[in-house]
Amino acid sequence: MMKAVGLASFQEWELVARLLLAAVLGSFIGIERERLAWAAGLRTHMLVSVGACLIMIVSAYGFNSVLNSHVVLDPSRVAAQVVSGIGFLGAGTILLRGEIVRGLTTAASLWAVAAIGLAVGSGLYLEATAATVIMLAILTAVKPFEEWLQHRNRQYELYLWADPQTVSIDILNEVLGYRAKRITRFVRAPDDDGASDKIQLSMTRLPSDELTDVLNTLGALPFVRKIAQND
């Protein structure tokens, strides 16, 4: 009887250790988000990780007392709800500012931290630790490369003043070639002086080193009077 009690106590302490490990792993991701002053920071990520871990523990061990030959439980059913349920919390971190969506990375980190908590709750310590290291590498080491890509492929606003009814999408396709596919907006209207057309072009995913070539190509057209870039 004493051995059974001792074994049960050891298992309970092991489950407590899982909760603590989930909190530690979640804190690593939370610190990285806290450093960037996001709403979902250190405490939020720790709570999500610990909560997911506890749900996994309850799902796997919480119903042992009712199990018998007539009752069969699937531990994955309760845990599966975490994957979809965490989406509501992640949605609260996503902001739309004009045409820019912010917070998607933080929402993804919350979802991934929940997965780490589930892994720890299942006893997959090595896998959970490896996932934490990989996530930290993605959030820190990959970020400069992502910023470089965003700067290289930013959106530009160009304004052209040209002879009336001379600039069209067909003309731009002809002179710009494959770069014409980067045009997301084309607006042509008479200028205030009434003697020329003012054309607004929005070009996205255009490498910065190709912008000069686009400006020179459009500026060299005989019917283009002036061209400007709005920074």
C-alpha cells in the first residue's frame, strides 16, 4: 500500500514538473514578444503554455477513475480543442491599421506556444524543447532577413504627368515588360491645368534597385512631361 502511494506521489510530482517546464518554455517565447512591446507578452505566453499543458494532463490522466471495460476515453479529443480554441486569443492580437495587418506573428507564437504546452503535457520533453529553440530562432534570427525582404520589395507610389490620353495599361505593359505585373493601381485623371493627364501608379513587390530603371524608362517616353515618386 505504501509503495502504491509513493508511486502515485511520484507521478503527481512529475506532472507538476511538466507544468513548470511548460511555463519556462513559454516564457522564452514571451520574453521575445515582450521585448517588442506586443500586447501578448511574457505572462500571456506563459499562461497559454501552462494552460495547454494542464489541459493535456487532464485529458490524459484526469479520467482514470471512471475507466473500465465499458468506458473508453480518447485523450486527444480534449487536447484537440486547444488547437482551434487558441485562435480566439490569437485573433485579439491582430490589428488592422489602414492596409497593414499587424500582430500575425504574435498570434502564431501563441498558437505555437499552446502546441509546446500540449507536447510537455504529453511527456514529449525533447520535442517541446526543440520546438522552443526553433521558434526562438525564427523570431530572432530570421527577422533581419524578413525586414531586408520587406525593404527590398516595398510598395511605391509614382505620379506621371503626360499628354492627354497617351498613357494606358497597354502602353505600360509594353514599356515596362514583366515589371508591369507589379502595378496594383492605375488612376488617370485630368490635371488641374487641364492640359495634361495626371497618372497615379502603385507598384508593389518591386525591388528597390529596379525602381530607378522604372523611373528612367517612364521618364524617357516622349509624351511623359514629368514623373515623381511619393515616399
